[in-house]
Amino acid sequence: MTKIGLEIHCQLTKLESKLFCPCKADYREFEPNTNICPICIGLPGSLPRLNKKALEKGTVISLALNCKIPEKISFYRKNYFYPDLPKNYQITQFDAYGPTSIGSNGKISIEGKEIRIRRIQLEEDPGRLIYEGSSEKTQITLVDYNRAGTPLVEIVTEPDFENPKQVRIFLNILVDLLENLGVSEPALEGALRADGNVSIEGGNKVEIKNVTSFHDLEKAVHFEITRQQSLVDRGIPVELETRQWDDRRKITVSARSKEEEQDYRYFLEGDIPWVTLDPQHIQGLKNKMPESISSKRDRYVTQYNITEQVADVLSSDKFYSDLFEQAHNETNAKEIANIITTDLMGFVDTNEKRQKLKLNPQHLTDLANVIMTNKITRSSAKIALQEIVNTGKSLSDVISELDLGHVSDESALSEIINQVIKEHGNAVNEIKEKPETINFLVGKVMQKTKGKADPTLTLELLKKKLIS
Ligand SMILES: [Zn+2]
């Protein structure tokens, strides 16, 4: 049986400072090696201090993934040498004396299958290596420590996945969950990274590293299963090893024989004391947690009679569900949910467009209102929405500027209907035998008014003129 486990690294991008020092957690804007201090570059004599907010975010993630939170947590040094790691050890968590990581023994259900979460740990991100030079031979490696010490939460699953599709579904759910909790911004480059390990029947565990996107992890896992299966089929043993994902060729390549956990010589980080967690404080964090995606979805369906499909799409996207929450009331909720999911999501389909979006919740409330009171047709509403997205103008300005108001004035409409009757004599004559022909005439009136005629009134007037 194929067994796949994941290690997901999530940067806590919403924090002000790094995990153990006052440098900025958001390192992306800085010139290389300017967002650093003696603590995060590991100068002798410097002492780390734990960021309380990072601890809280780690707690919230653990709670959301149904993990147990211990009474006390501790930190460990994971020893290894690599140029991006200035101290030659990474401060992380490790359950050497029972569970002392921020979370353990959690679970999350994906399409009826339970995925167990082994451990959630707080740790620091290393720095970054940057490769420059035009060819392999002239290439030089630069190191930038701005990222060193950035707060990370690592989520380690049990090897409960059986195929790449389950991996993809899990990662999608996890991205939505982390975004909904307000702890990370998945759209930021490098904010979410994942490693996988794959073993098939009769083979050793192979770790896949260096996968830069969640999308590629599914591909990497798929490639690895195929590679291992072909070895086993030919009677060649699958080695215990770490393989790198080659982003360009979309294959995994052998990197080194895998270190086991004991090779890292974990030992307690003596510079950070054990931290006792106050159950009341944890309860307080729990009470303040945002509503979960599944509870939001259920509420949208039961309270507002929104279809399950629309509720699903809306609840899993924090950006749009926040907009919905601010715009709706009991009566217009369904209409607003439909405007967002059928039109707005299409107009604003990239992160860049989200940033530039000029629309505010009041626009949505106004738009639902004019649709529900029949002051504007749905096709005109869509045109108005597009204009608001681009300009941020008020709905009433947009309606008058683009002349989108309904033709619901009876005499004006009556005149247009008379023209249509004159132009389509054949259809008019057919009505007695084929009453449904009247819909054709309604269509013609809509065409003439560019979709602005009130369809109910149009039908009523046509019937009055032609049938009675
Ligand atoms: Zn620092």
C-alpha cells in the first residue's frame, strides 16, 4: 500500500517581529542582510526571547486542527551545518520528553477520510541562498539572512494519504483554513512550503524536499510513486534517501541518504526556559477564534437558504466571505451570495485585482437592493458591477451614467411594444395557434431596450394587447 506523509511549513506572515528577536517578520521588502540583529544571526552572547504572539498563533492553528495542547512547551536545538543557518542549529520543537510541542495528536477530515496530525511545532526559518551567475561554472552563491528567525509553524501529518489526489485536497483545505484563521497569507511567495515522504509496498521511505509550490507537491508525489513502483517491479530495492524536486524538469533527483531524526542530535535549548501554558489564556484564544469554514458553510445554507454549492465556494474564501459578512442582512443574503459567486469572483480573479478592488460592502448591499426591488435587470446589474469594480463610483451614479435603469414606465414601454408588434406581424399572427410565440416578442422588446425592460410588465402588456 502506498503511504504518503506531509510536512508543511507555514510562515506566520501576520506577525510584527521574528520568533526570537525584534527584527521584522516581513523580510520581503528589505535590502539583503539589513533585517538582522545579533540574535537572528547567532552572534555569541546573544539570547533569544520567545515572541508571545507567535506562540498564540501556533496555539490557534493547533486548536483548529483538533490537536492536544500540552501544559508546558519546550524548545530544542536541531543541529546541522548549512550556510543559510547562522547558528549551525535551528531552534525548533521536538517531543523528546513526551509531547512538548505546541500541538500533537490532531486530526482533520477530508472527504470522509481522517488524516492524523502527528505534531505541530513552532520553529525559526533559516536564511536564503541566492544563486547568481550566467552559467553553472560561473555561478556564485550569496546568502541573505533577512529571513533567518522568521516564525514558522510546521505541521507534520501521519503517513495517512494513499494517493496524490488526497494530498491535493488536503492542501487546499489547509490553505483555506490558515487563511481563515488570519495567520498566514498563502499568496505570498514562500509563505507556505511542503515536503513529502512516500513509501510503497516493499520499498523504503523516500523524502522529497525543495518543492516550492503546493501544486508541484502533488506532481512530485505522483512522480515518486511511479518511480518507486518501476524499481520494485524490476526487483531493484528502493533506497532510504532524500530526493530534491527539480522544478525545471519536473522530476525528483537523489540528494543524499536521509538523516534520521537522531542524526540531528537534538538537545534542549537552554536559553529558552520551559513555558507553562495557562488554560484560561488558551480558552480565551479559543473563544476569539474566527468561525470555522464548515460552520460558516452550514450557517449560510440553513440560515439564508443559500445553495450548498454557493455556500461552499463563498465560505472557503476568506476575502469574499468577509465581504459578504459586511454587506448582507437577513433578506438580501442570498442575492449578495449570488452576486459574489457568479459575477464578482469572475471579475476579480487574481490576487492583484483583489488588492486594487474599488468595491466596498455598501456597493453590494445597494446592488442587491435594486435587483430585488426590480429597479434594474440582472444583465444591467452585471454591467454596473463591472463598472463599480473598476471605478468605485456609487451605484446610483453608475446607473445614471450608463443609463442602466429599468424601463418600467408603462407608456414608454407600451410604445416600444407597439413598434415590436408592427415589425413582427408574422409572429403576432401565430400567437393564437402557438401561444408560446409571445416569449419571442418579449425577447424582441428586451433586445430593443438593451435588456432594460421590466420583463414581467412587458409580458403583461403584450398579453393585454394581443390575447385579450
Ligand atoms: Zn533579529
